[in-house]
Amino acid sequence: MFAAPVAKKGWVIVVVGAVGKVASDHPSLGCKTVVMSDVDSAKQGRGYVLPCSTARTVQRDMKSGKLSVDSAWKQIEGALKPMEAPPK
């Protein structure tokens, strides 16, 4: 999935929206980092991380109409960092 840019964009925006909503509705969860991976990337021990604060902000601003999908993607893409799982 992460190998296909259009699919990655759609999938990540949905994940960020869902996590941002839950994190905003339930601050006691203490969300700090969103970790994302697809099956192929996970098998290789790879994925992406995003601050939960970014997910909350993007979700809130998209819902209120302050951010278009393209603007939200630019914000997400700027904060999204690759990660590798520690060796077993």
C-alpha cells in the first residue's frame, strides 16, 4: 500500500482522521505518537510515525472546513517520519 502514492495518501488521511477524532474525544488515552504500517512494510519492520497532536489538529481543521484534503496531506506529509522496528 505504501508503495502506491495515491493509495498511501487516502489510507493515511483516513487513519489520521480516525485517530485524531478518538484522541480529541478521549484525551485521557494520552496519545503521543501514531504508528502506521501496511502488511508488506510491517514484514520488513518498517512503517511511519506521526505526532498525535498533528492528527488531532488535522482532523479538527478538516472537520471545520479550514483544511482541504490537499492542504491536510501537505501538513501530514511534513510531519510523517519513516521508522524501523528494533531488531528482534
